[in-house]
Amino acid sequence: MSTAVVFDYGFGNVRSMVRALANLGVDTTLTSDYRQALEADGLVVPGVGAFAACMDGLKRVGGDRVITDRIRAGRPTLGVCVGEQIMFEQGLEHGVRTDGIGLIGGTVELLDADVVPHMGWDTVEAAEGSQLLRGVEQERFYFVHSYAATAVSQADTSRYDIDFGEAPARVTWCEYGRSRFVAAYERGALSVTQFHPEKSGDAGAQLLKNWIETF
């Protein structure tokens, strides 16, 4: 049986993700233990709230090291919502810049829209060749967020001794208000979604199943 850890660092709707993975037959543990998180077949990094607070919470329990160690070892890791955002180089909230982990190039900023947060079901523009979105490219997913990355590039990950090599970066987009933002990103062992697959019904379950197949 495949194993997964939902990383518990105080920020995230963790119970729903644990249930979603368990329902797909994955032996799922909620923990912040470094060794368990490193050795599991899959790691989910959830996140809700502010970028800076999530980064602080993650660092307090060594979550940033768990993530980079897993990616270096080629172990599948999935960031969700703010768990996606902190994989970028920076977050900008209320005029304050906070460094993220920096596995994806770009800055997370406030959406340019008349109403925020962006809350509810929305379609996405799936990346060509996406593993995550295979079979659900035309489906709708559930979003709850006010911030997102509207541009993306390949980050310099050499300080972590991480080399993605020839692995392509696959970017899935979504539009809200006047913003076109990153809805999902896949490169090597790293996968992230701005939306909540665990709250996205059958489409979200299929996406998680697709991710589990990478174990």
C-alpha cells in the first residue's frame, strides 16, 4: 500500500486532505515528523492564511528542509493553496515581501479583481502533457484565495543542490478578474495547485489519483 504524509505545521485544512487520500487507498498520516515526512511515498503540504505566517510555521518545524530534501531525492511532493504559494520565491502582502522556499520562480501577489477572495468553482487552462490534470482538463476545481502568482519562471535551486535537469515545467492557468494566475505547476517531483483538490469532488479525486500514480 502506498503511504503519504499530510504535513502538519498548524496551517491547513488537513483533515479533509487526509480523508481524500485515505479514500483512494493510501495509508495517510498527519504529522510534522521529519523522518516520516521524508520517507513517505508522497508528501502533501497544505496551507491556509497568510504567506508570511505559513512560512514561519513551516520553518519552525523544519518543513522547508523536508520539502527540499524530498525534491532533491525525487520524492513526489504536492503543495496546495498557500502550500503552493510558499514554493515560489517571494510573497508580497500588504507591502511586505517575504521569502518563500524558492523552488518556483515568481512572486505571489494580490489578485487584480473587483472582489477578493476568489471563492468557488472555476475552470482552468491545463498545461499540455499535465500529469495532474490528465482526464480532468475540462473540469472545474474549487478555489479560495486572494493572492496568486501571475508570472512564473524557473528558479535557481542550486543552493539546495536541486537540479531538475530536463524535466519540463508544466504550468496550468486560471483567470479571475483582471488576473491570469498559476493554478497548478508541475516539474519533476514537485507538483502544486492553487485550488483545493480535496474539496473539488470527483475531479479533485481524479487529480489526486493521478498524483498518487507518480509514487
